[in-house]
Amino acid sequence: MKRILLLAILMAFSPYVLAQDNYEIQVYSSEGLPAHSTMFELHSNWVAEGSHALAGSRYTAEGTEPTHHAVHETLEITNGFTEWFETGFYIFTSGNPGFGYNYVGSHIRPRVRAPDRWHLPVGLSLSTEVGYQRPRFSPDTWSVEVRPIIDKKVGRTYLAFNPTLDRSLHGPGESKGFEFSPNAKASYDALRWKKHQREDTLALGMEYYGACGPFTGFDPVRQQQHQFFPSIDLDVSENWEFNFGVGIGTTASTDRLIYKFIVGRRFTWKRAAPGKGKGDVHPEK
């Protein structure tokens, strides 16, 4: 079984996903959804200080809509199929003053993970995504992302690293090959309290999102993107997810100030009945 899962992980390095951009701003954890469960997440981001349209033009120098004061809403639907495999689907939208509210694009994300019974010293999973964005929002309309995910919880401290590689499949960036876009997160459970035989937490953290350029030779620093998000994670239920952060861009190519909020709700469609064997399931009431 281990060999089959390792092969699946290697196959997931398929060359086909959409860069994260400012639509779904999240450092991935290695934990996957259990089988027979679905997570609905809404990613809401507001660009307080972003790119502006050129004088006399509707678009920026890249030929895309400006991001200043844009509201990005992304619906993410993820379904768990087994203890080690899940698939997510995304719908991106953007509302921009003077440009209206528009559909941006969609992509799909299969992911495999090392199951807990392997007893690895760190959490380990791998996601790939393939997707499309309309030309008015990105000159690279088709792109691919390969995202290894490594994380670890030690006491109250959580650490995660996503050394992401992404590539344009259609557009001006196609010739660059794979580009390095690392994401990382560190958080600390500042508050803990017991409730209904479980421990709820409020964690304070720092998230980082970067886009450094081609893996074989990074872009000049002024052309790279680097954002830091002080963040809050609220864990009050195994079925709910809450994350809030304020992003600060540190280079000329990065949106300078972004507010983000993520809310998610998990639904379990089947579960083991009390006193039944593992093979006996019934719908959640």
C-alpha cells in the first residue's frame, strides 16, 4: 500500500494549475478531508492598496484589470474520497470599481497525503492544480501549480511550508518554465479552552507568500512579489474553519495592503454507527 501511495504522490507532479494570486490566499496544511465529507469555503479578499489603471486606459501595463480596491470572492468545494485522496474545485470572481463584478476563472485541485498510520515525523501531502483565468485578469490564461506541503505541530506551535512551483501553459510567461512561489506559516495557540470534551483554540500567526521568478534564476527583487500576513485562526469546531489576515506587500510588484477572511463549513455524509463495525455506515443526521 505504501508503494501505491508513493506512486500516486509522484504522479501528482503532473504538469498541469492556476497560480494562487490574490484570490485564494492560504498556506496549505497537510491534513486532508476524511472520506465521505465535503468542505465548502469562501475566501474573501479586499485589496486596499493595489495596482492602478494607466492614464486613459482601463488596464494596467500588463493588460489586465487594476487591483486597487478590488474585492475577490472565491468559492472552494473540496471532497474527501479516501483517507489519502481529495479533490477541490474553485470558482474565482472579482468586483472592481468601474469594472463591475465578473467571473475570473476556475481550477481543479487533486491532492494526496501520507496517512497518519505511516507515523511520519512531519505531515506530508502534495497537491496539483490546473486552471484557467480570463485574459482581462491574467495574461497567462492557463497555468499549472505543484505544491508540496510539509507541516508540524509541536505543543502550541504550528509550522508549515509550501515550496510551490507554478508554470504558465499559455501566455507570455510560458517561456519561463517553472517558477518558485514559496508559502510558509508559523502560528502559536495563544488561547485554549475546553468545550464539550474538545479543546478550542485561538492562534496568532504570520503567513508569507512569495513569487520569486523562474526556478533556474530568480527575477530582480523589484519584480518579485513578497507578502506578509499577520493572521488569526479560530478553531471552535471540527466542522468549521475561520482565518483572518492583513497582508503587507514589500516590493513594487506586490499589492501593498490586502485584507483576507476565510470561512469554511464541513459536512459529513456518512459515518460509523455506534456499536457497528467499520464497514457499517449511515448518513449524518
